Amino acid sequence: MTIFYKKFIQDGGNTLSEEESKHCAQVLRHQQGDEILIFDGNGGKHQAILTHVSKKSCAFDIIDSNFTPQKKFHIHLAIAPTKNADRMEWLVEKLSEIGVDEVTFIQTKHSERKKLRLDRLEKKAISAMKQSGNPFLLHLNELTQLDAFLTNADAKIKLIAHVDDSHQYIFEALNPNQTVTILIGPEGDFSLEEVDQAKANGFMAVSLGENTLRTETAGFVACCISNAVNKF
């Protein structure tokens, strides 16, 4: 069954967004009386019946709901966006598929991009949520200066991935069922001053292995490893 997204589900009648309505009515050609599945992005899966169908407004009533409980761990990736926007869209899509909880885009000394189309990234996250069947929507935060992010980071485990063979491998720094924040720098890596600043704010420097990874690859690998620690 095709999955639709609506953030706020209320008692009584509800309406899909114009974009979701267009997909429902014109692409999938649903009609009044059809049953659909709706995710609210916060763990809720809602069985619904369409009460009105048009290309701009599809109304529905909820007939059954169930809720997936929150995980015992939380993965927050803080990453410097790449110059190529397609790479960040790919990353957001994959992180949503594997169930990462939150992404913050950070501005660093060597950052290549100073503006983001967060609306495009949010569409990628929604699409991946529906495709993968993950009932939790990846939360995306606005571009934030690194120093401000470091000051407010409060995860139990705080890591900064830095190209230095002397650091322990990230797997060894993780523990299951805890909140973790992982910092990933731009293609030019973090400056030494930024690494020191992160350490002063409670971050531990870790390695992602011997090979030098692209920014989006590093972010994906770090989150996959964190997922593995918690699930296996």
C-alpha cells in the first residue's frame, strides 16, 4: 500500500497537503472510498479512508492507528554540506532509510557551501521515509556555525571524525542505547583549531579507517557503524 505523509493528524477529518493530494489523485488515481496508509513522521501509522478526492485536496478519516515506540538510542549527525548539493540529497535519503534521527548542517573554516535548500532536503527525507517504511522522519536542522553547535551539543557520546591514524576507530568509542553526536567536516577536513575546540567541548577525536572518505561517505559510514553497535 502506498504511504502518504501528514505531520499533524487530528481527530475527525484531515486533509493531505496539496503536493500529497496531487500524487494521490493524479498519479495513483485514488478515488473516494479507497483506503490509504499515512505516516505522521513521529512513529504513527494511520489507516485511513478517503472521503474526498481532488488534485489539490484529498480528505480522509482515520479508521485505525498504531504507534512505533522511540528507539533507546539517538543518532545525530553534524556535517559540513558539500559544494555539490546532490551529494547532500543522496546522504539525507540514505540516512532516512537506515533510521538516523537528526542531521545538523555545520559551517566550518573549510566549508564549501554557505547556503542550503532545506526544503529540497526535507522532500528527500519524506520520500525516503515513505519508501523505506520507517515511521520516523529524519529531523533536519538549519545551517549552524560550528562554535555555536559545539556549545549546545549535549549527547552522551560526542565524537569528531578527523583524518589522523593515531585516533581510535569509531567503533571502539561507541556504546549501545545511548545518544551520540558525530561531527563530520568538509572535504578539506576540520582545521586543527576546530578539532581542539571540539575536544574542549567534550568531543573525542575518532578515525573512520585508513582511507580518506568523501564528506557524504564519511557521514554515511559513521552512522551505519553507530546503527550496527545498537542493533547487533
